[in-house]
Amino acid sequence: MTDPTNSNPTEDEQIDAALALLSQEPLPTTTLPDPAPSPSQAAGESAEVMTAPPPSSGSPTLDALDESRRPKASTVCERCPNSVWFASPAEVKCYCRVMFLVTWSSKEPNQITNCDGEFLGQE
């Protein structure tokens, strides 16, 4: 019990108050409103009809290029963190920072399918 002259709650009263709070309804996990449907969904199109964006290669340069300028045959360099892709109006190239050479170019495509360089620097 508390002393009427003392306004500070006892430790037991603080514990009881904390337990009472815990037994209340849980707070909502988000306070954001549900997103509004896109115009196509509002018009009745299903989400399945919509096409997903192409998968990201990890290279902003490759992702920005037209599909026709990207490597036709998949290369390990497309996902390697040690590759540096660059493009000019005439050519697209990939420079390897591990092997210190151009590993792929649109003029001389080279399909490297496996390389240990992508694992260097990982612990």
C-alpha cells in the first residue's frame, strides 16, 4: 500500500502497472495507411498481368543499357563485384579489377562462366 502523503508509487505498484500495460491489446505494427491501388489495379487488371521489371545485374551501367547491347550469353562478370562495366556509343566493355584486363567487350565477347575473382574480399 502507498502512503497517502507520499505520491511516489512503490516498486510493487510500478510492477503491477507495467504488467497491466503488457496485458493490453498489442499496438499496431504500422501506422501507415494501406497503399492506394495503382490505376491499372483500380481498372480491374490483376497484378499477375503486370510484367515485373527485369532482374538487376548489380551493375547500373548494364541495367541502363538496352537489352541488345548487353552480353547475349551470360557471363559471371555480370554479377561480379570486381567488374567495372562501361559503355560508349560504339562499344560496351567490362574491366576486371582482379585480373587487370578487359574480360568482355561487345566487339570481342568472351563468355566467362566461372571465376574465383567474384569471391575475393569475402570473409
